[in-house]
Amino acid sequence: MARIEVIQGDITTLRVDAIVNAANSSLMGGGGVDGAIHRAAGPALLEECRKIAAERRELPGGPCPAGDAVITGAGSLPCRYVIHTVGPVWHGGRGGEDKLLASCYKKSLLLAAGAALESVAFPNISTGVYGYPRDKAAAVAIAAVRETLSGIQGISRVIFVCFDQENYRLYRRTLSGL
């Protein structure tokens, strides 16, 4: 089974096989983690996202609907790939948000395994402007990663990268089961 870690830091600086981007459905960059990744990666990332968006423009919900994921190169980032996934907007838990958020983690890991990647770093998906409660998001994220890793081979390291101290403590506590 893969080692699961929690660190506090900047996901754009990690030397791993892939980082996961908390993208929007257009794949064209935005604020928060998405904007930081696009800025650090440079124009090559946006160009790859444009190509994918053009190929997938007919999908309901946009080129990358909530719960889905796509993979691109990493541009100028120190990692090899960026996996873009779109988390759900929180609507009080009545809109299938847990299932969609779990799907983000599962589909990201399946893409990583399919590309023979060994290390993947995740941000705290949907907990910013999408309003997903941080404690609920941490529980869904960790459960989805554990469940998905039990059914795939090759990934040896998963890192939850928390930008702030509050999320770092929350993910550490949730991971340890306290």
C-alpha cells in the first residue's frame, strides 16, 4: 500500500510525478490553487488545457465537469504532470457533493496509475471558494484515497499538501483517525 503523507507548503514546488490541480470546469485557470499552478507552469500548461477543452467542449458541465479529471504535462513546474480535477461546489450536502469529491480523488489516482506514476500530491479540493466544509472534505479525501489505492498498483506515495496550518492540522488528525 502507498504511503500517505500530509505536509504544509506550496504544491507548485514539489518534485513528484504529478500534482493535482483543483481546476474549474473550463480548464482555463482561475484563482486559488488553480491560478497558482497556472502561473508557475507558464503558457505551456494553458495551451495543453486549451486543446483538451476544445476536444471535450460538448460534455455536459464543460470540458471537465465536477468529479472528472484530465492529465497534462507540467510546463515549467518541477513535477512531470498535472492532473486537473474539478471539485463540487458545496450546496449543503444535498447535491451529491461527497460522491463528486470522492470521484475527484479516485479519477486522479486512476489517471496517475494509468500513466505509471509513483507519486501524487493533492491540494485541499473544493474547500476554497467552492465552500466545501474543510472537515468533511478531509474525511472524504482520505477515505477516497485509501479505498482507491487498495485497488490499484504502482503508486507508492500520496501527499496531501495543505497551504495553511488549519488544514494541515485537520488532515493530520483525520489521517491518524483521531
